[in-house]
Amino acid sequence: MEALFARYFDGDLDDREAQDFLEKVGSDPKLESELRSYERLLALGKELPTPRVPVGFTERVMAELSTQGHSKFLWAKPSGLRIQWTRLAVAVAAVVLAYIGGWLVGHNLNVPMRTSEEARIPTTAMNYDSGGLAEQGSAAGSDFQYVRLSYAPVDPSVRQVAIAGSFNNWNPDATSLQRKNGVWVTILVLPPGSYEYMFVEDGRRWVADPLAARTRDDGFGGVNAVLDVEL
Amino acid sequence: MAAHNDEAIVRAVRNGRKEAFAGLIDGHKESVYGTLMRLTGDPQVAEELAHETFVRAYQNLKSFRGESRFSTWLIQIAINLARDRVREHRRNKTVSLEAMLERDPDAPVFAERRLHCNPLREVSLRDMVVRLGIALRELPPSYREIFVLHHVQDISYEDIAALTGDSVGSLKVRAHRVRKLLRERLFTEANHLTPEDVMG
């Protein structure tokens, strides 16, 4: 009988066997009590509390990783050629965006204001009517700020641009930019604070915003763009 | 955390965005810490091993080929670390509880620490959950492991076998033994409890 109990709780009895087992158990009060106690035990297992992760856990792990430098397990040592390409790309992007920025200054910006209720969902990319460089605005009574970010990739064949930053867990799939007249734009809804971010081209190439007001050392040999949001 | 998000973040980290790894930690720390807390029963050890789990995952990210879910891969690292910790602590013991139970499945594991309670006292569900937690901590680690992974966290025997390298058959034998041990511990007459006392 003990073997049948084991097979029953492991789901190894077919329907007929399970029926026979339950009929046999039901005819014997002792066996029925045994079955119920097993069922209660497994139910108790589901009631075990979920342990709470200690505060600051993520930060402590990341702090240790930052002391390790670039892991030899993860990345090949960057070649000199690769570094030069990166610098060149950033420089060209800066020139192109400076030109686009000058063009946009002469146009009326029409950022659609949202209700405070809609603004309760941070980091949501919204539609826009016209492009512009980093621009902020807030809805009356809202604790959030609308931030419009624009980006013009050096490579015109780029098919997709996203933004990943501290506001969306650095998830490159969370917030896409929309293309408008060759410029990629998004509007973020963010509470006041200081955020670091990068643009991600085609899900592969990470580029710091060349027109960011300031950048911050990422601790791993590169820089992140910094976005300061104020009400 | 959705698996496709994991893949995107793994890609980002591999492309040099080390800080993106924080997203993976945030997405999986509850599962990893929770598993280790239940396996070790010690918050300090659980945190230490969870920390080490993520550090090792980062260091070995290149070897993660996406054949399994990232969450499964993490749990595998966590289980291995918990097992290593058990081995370290066992070095000074002459006979392990596992070995004793292999020889005698009915060995009185809880004999010296039975909880006695007043039969007239109403036993709440909460009391029983606490007692189950205590009983789990007193179990041999491999028995605790199968109960936690299969009966608490609903991981199939096949998946546990893939994670641990044990055979499905041996896992089922161990699961049966641990159910029997815990049932005796919580519901036998020695403890003056019946299933009805607990949940009606």
C-alpha cells in the first residue's frame, strides 16, 4: 500500500489505478486519514512564506561586479580599431545632431500634454507630432515630467532605436523610439530624478547620447548619458 | 521576468553593458534567494549564496547558450552552491543523516526533537506552517531539497533531474521518504495532531 501512496502522489497511477486506489483508501478509515494527512502536508508546503530579499541586494552584487572590471569570460579585449570606430561614430553623431538641432529650433514644438492619470505609468513612449531635442514639460498637478529625447544615428541604415536606462532596468526592449524625418524620437514620462541612459541601435549597438547635458562614468570603462528631470 | 526580456538583457550584458545585469538580478533575486532560503534555512547563508549565484552567473554568462531558461540556469547554480556548502559542513561529521536513511528509511530523524503540544490546544494553520519550516530545517539537505523543489516550488522531477544530475527514480524515492517523514513529524499521534486539527 505504501508503494501505491508514493505512486499516487507522484502522479504515476493511471485513471483506473487511481480510482481503485481511492476506493480502497475510502473503505478504510485509517488509510483515509493517512491520505488526508499527506494532502494536508502538501497543502502546508504551498503556505510556506516567500522569503524577502534583503534590502540593497542588487546594489551589493553590482558593487562586487564593478570591482572585477571587464571579465575575460565575457568580452574579448577591445581592439584599437574598434575604439577608434566608436569615437568616430560619436563625433559624427554630434555634428549631425547639432545640425538637426539647429533646424528644429526654428519649428514649433507641439508636445501633447497628457492627463495626470495617464502620466502614472512611467517610461511609456508616446506618439508625438513633431520632433525635437531633449525637452521637458509637465502636466498641471502631475508629479511626472514629460521628456522628449531625439537621436540621429550616424548609420542611416539603422532600422530600430530603443532607449535603455536606469528608469527601465536597462531593458533595451522596453522603450522604442519612433522615426520622424530621419530623427528617432521618444517621449518619456518620468518622476523627478537623475537617470542614466543609452540609445540602443538595432538591439545590438549601445551609444551614449552625444548631446546629453552631461555624462557619468559607468565604472566599466565607458560613460552613460545622464538625464536630470525636474518639476 | 519574461524569458524574452532575459535574453535581451543577456545580449546587452554580453555587448558590454555590464550595468544591464542589474535587470537580471532584479528579475530573479526573489526566486534565487527564496530557493536558497528554503534549502539552507539560514538568511545569512542564503544571502551569501544568492550573491555568489549572481556573481557566477555573470562570470559564466558566455557559457549560457539559451538552451534552457535563464531562470532555470540560475537555480541550477544556486542548487550547486547549496550542495557545495552542505559538503563543506559535512566533512567533520562521521555519519550523515542521508547515509543513515539510505540504510534505514524509517530511522527516527526527528526522534529527539519532537514538538509536543497540548491536544486540547487549537492548532492554527500558521502554527503548522511554522512547524513545517522547522521540520524542513531539521531534514537531511537532500531530502529538504526534493521537498522544496518539487512540492513547494512545483518543479517537475524531470526538470530537477536535469538540474541536479540525479535520476528521476532516485528523486521519487527520496520524495516519498521525505513525505513520510514530514507526515509523521506533523500528524502522528506522538504530536497529538490529526489533519482535521489543522485545516478542518
